[in-house]
Amino acid sequence: MLDVTKPDFVNLRRELVENYIAARGVRSERVLAAMRKVPREAFIPKSLHEFAYQDSPLPIAEGQTISQPYIVALMTEALSLEGGERVLEIGTGSGYAAAVLGEIAGEVYTVERHGQLAEKAASVLSDLRYKNVHVLHGDGTLGWAEHAPFDAIVVTAGGPKVPQTLKEQLKVGGRLVIPVGADARVQELVRVTRISEDAYEQEDLADVRFVPLIGEEGWTPADRKAAAKQRARPPAVPTLSQAISDGCEPFESIAKVNLEPLLDRIGNARVVLLGEATHGSSEFYLMRERISRELILKKGFSIIAIEGDWPDAARIDHYVRHLEYPPSEWTAFARFPTWMWRNKEVRSFVDWLRAHNAAKKPEKRVAFHGLDLYSLYDSIRSILKYLDDVDPETAKVARERYGCLTPWQTDPATYGHAALTGRYKSCEHDVVGMLKDLQGKRRQYVERDGERFLDVIQNARLVANAEHYYRIMYYGSRASWNLRDNHMFMTLKDLLHFYGEESKAIVWAHNSHVGNAAATEMFARGEHNIGHLCRQDFGKRAYSIGFGTNTGTVAAASDWDGPMEIKQVRPAIEQSYERLFHEAGQGNFLLGLRDFPARPGGEALSKPRLERAIGVIYRPETELASHYFQAELPRQFDEYIWFGETKAVTPLKAAELQGLPDTYPFGL
């Protein structure tokens, strides 16, 4: 028997229902209760169990997928079941949706055309003791006449029309829910209600994508050929791919791209957020460098703020601004993932920035800072070094207070677990008290050196937030994600305040941080990000630029703290924005998004689609589950930059740094 009572899975089922199903409008208590009860992990390969409660389809045998949980819930609710009904399901697949139906209906009859899937589903349903669910291997478009008529019928594959046989197997008053569309790749979810022996009513519910309904009354070879001819006819209104092709600004290379139209669209923005679809693709770094140079030279931007740790970026800042006081002596960006900032692409920009600043007065030099909060112990070291120089008595107090965190220096994450479980007291009082003490001496310290005080106060704030971060990460990803992005946003605000009203900042971070979270599925589960916070605070004076690619290579690891690998990026999946941009056929291009939906054919870009995100981990074997999420691109970004093919960044090796001056920011 399968063990479906593991607390972790039970909790994940509850979170899935709350954050992805109920939050998106499913109201039926019967459906929500069924979704909480049915163990989705039992219907998928064991290797995919970690993704069982992500709201996305997953691969199963015969090239098929287990449906997205939200879609299962939506279609089940559309049947308006009250309990005890006789229900027919066409397309058993894994058996997951049949089990959900089995929790509500009296009897469920389900038909699957793939023999292997039918046999496997029947076995799992039997193991889970769904005695009211019956599986048949056959042509689902012909229904299951032996057990007709049915109170409800649900079809989990898209057909060119509603099969007449299925309509005839409905009871009067019965409901049939099915995806229908002239294109086998995209459908409208419809509900057909039988109102008399010969009359039916039909209503549209939602745009969906399902595998084709194959069978005598489904997609035949002739139907597919006719649909292909229909798609080949020139439409009166441009297709979305044509609209993208007509509206974009293609470029041959990063060196030759004309950025003047982009600079016009950016206008008087005070914050420009430059994204990346991966942490390890060369073209994203090089294009961010090119745009940043133009913004510095032509629009007076004065701050570079990266998704990197404050003390590591302080070494870069010291180097590029030729500062008097050297940073603490450690190797910058030496922790996992080292390739994210220690690469030749970043080094090229750092060297350009140093040369640019050399000809400027100190107060006019472009600063380079980190926004992130992972550098807990490097930040403590910076604070102590500063206090030893300017206030030895306070340094003694700081050592005592920060000593609370010493046992967890090698692995800060274990501190959070120990503090929450009671094995070790929380250090919150100590680290917050230290931050307040430093803030209380602001005037005294600023009079000595405002730049150094900015560094120490940001490090103290980082320690306080990092202590909180490691403590709450055990509550789940939402709280820790929000704290981290709040910290990055507040650090950005502090920088703009410190450098004055005329200062303007460029942010380098992942798409998932700089895009507007309110336009993605992140928001449904209670997450926000720095892009969303910037839109709320700066309005149109924040300009967010997303990046994407179809294929190529990427520098990434298979697991956290694992070695860097050069991996092949799989071509974008069919339902994604990336596939759409690939089909535009323009190679590399820029696309302004603020006005694009108003273009002929452009409004369809606002329809939610999947978007790919590759961080420092890339798992192509589970790409759909691991790296795609739902988004509305024109609400997420103001601009999108597309590269048809990209290559991995080139990490710096220690040998390549020999002979550089000791002040070089990456160390040895």
C-alpha cells in the first residue's frame, strides 16, 4: 500500500489548495476538500515527488502529462456536482482527476486510449481503495454506453468539436465540460448542458491548452490537415507572432545595437531594473553592461546595485571609485555560486567603470553596491573592523552581541532551525540592539566619514535582516522570499537617499526579482519582489527590463553548493512566451511592452503564459516543473530583450588574476 499520510505531503496539499486553487477563485467546498485529500504524489513517478504540489502539469508515461491541479479543480467545479452522481471521464491519464471525482461522485467511469496508462491508473486507484472508480481501455470519444446516461461528463483532451456521442450519453439536465478549438494546440473550455432530449446550451469558461482528443469523434488526419490549411491563410488581423515581428527592434550584435529608442522609452526614470532569465548566460551580462554604460554616459545614472552581497560589492566599489579606505581583506564573491559575479563579463564592466570614474571628481563617481543579505559573517567582520578604528569601546559591545551567532558561522541556515526548535536562543535581541546603537551614533560617525558609516550601517542592517531570514526560512519560502526582497528594496532606497535627490540607480538582478510580481503566479501565493515595490514607490519612474532566450548553454549547478557545469538549455516549450518569441523569427531584438498590447494583434500578448526562469540551479530533466511559471508579460516588464541563442558566462580562475594589483576587487 502507498503511504499517503506523510505530514509533509498533507501540508503541501493544504498549501496548494489555499494558494493556487482557492486563491484563484475555486469556491466549491466539495472540490476543495477533494483536492486536499487526493495524494497527487501517488500518481506520478517517484523522481518527481518533490514537484507534486507545484501548480503545474508533470510528465507521465506515453508522452502524456498529469494535469495542472488548478485546471483539475476548475473543470471539476464546472460539473456542479452535489455528491452521489454518475460521472464519465474521458482521458484517464494518471488517474489523478478520476480520484478527485471519486471523492465527490457516487460512481466514476473513466476511459483511456493508452493501454499502459489505463492499467497503471487502475492499479494506483485500487491501491488507494477507490472502489467507485472504474477504468476502461478504449476510444473515449465514444463514451461508455453501457453505463449511460451520465449526470456529468468531463473530457481532459481538446477536440475540434463536442463529440455527438458524448452529448447523447448525458442525462437531461446533465453537464459536459470539454476543451474545444479549431486548432489542436489551443482551446476554449466549454460547458454543455442538456436541456431536453434534442436541445443543448453551451457556455465558454476559459482559454486552455490540452493534448489533442484522438478517436473516432476527435481529431482525425483529415481534421488536422484542414486545421493546418486554416492556420496557413493570411488573417485579417496580424497573428501575435507577426505583431511581435513587426513591432520589435532587431539587432545583429550587442556591440551594434541601437539603444536610442530604448533610452527614449526609459525617459526620466530614476530606477532602471535590468533582469536576466538565468544567472549564467553571457549575453545577459554583456547587454546589461552596454545599457548601463549608455545610462551612465547619457542620462547621468550614478549607482549600480546588484543582486549580490553588500561586503563583496564593497570591494568592487572601493576599486571602481578609487576610495581611500580599503575594504576588509577577503576574496569577493567566493561563496557559491562563484560564477554569478566572478566572471569575465562582470570584470570587463568593472574595469570600464574604474576607468570612467578616474576622470571624475570623487562626488561624481559611479558607485557599485550589493543589495542581498546572505553575507552574514562577512558583514559582522566589516562592522568590527570599522568600530575597531573609530570606536573601540563600542567594538567590544559588538563582539559580545554578535558572539551569539558564532556557533553557526559555517552554516547560518542551521541557526534558524536551532532557534525555532528551542535548541538555541534567538539572537534577534542582540543584533537588533547593535543596529539601534549604531543608528544612535549616526551623527558622531558621519562627521568622521559618511561613506564608511553608510557601509557599516548597511552591514548592521544586513546582519539583523539575515538573522531574521535564517530564522523564518523554516516557515516556508513566502516569508523568507519577501524578507529578502524587502531588504533589497530598502537598501536601494537608502542608497538613493544617501547619494541625494539627483541620484539614479541601475539594478542588476534576476527577472524573478525585477519584474512586477503582481503580474505572475508569485503574487497568488503571497510573494512580492523588488520590481513590484519599485512600481508602487516610483510609478512610471521605475523602468523594468526582462530578458529571455530559447536555447544555448548556461553555467549552472545541479544542486545547491554543487559544482558549476556548462549545461545545454532546452528549446522553449510550446505554451511559453519564449516559444512565442522564437516563432517571431527575428533572432535578437528589443520589444517595448508599455504600448505593445494596443498594436494590431498585440493584445494577445497580455494573455497569461508560461515563462522560464533558470537560477543557479538548472534541472533540464524536470524543466517544466522546475523552471516555468505563469505570467502576464506586459504587466511584468516595461521592456523585453530577446536572444535566440545564448552561451554560458566565463568564470574567472585564480590563475587568471595573478599579477593584478592587490586592490583588484576579486582578490586571489
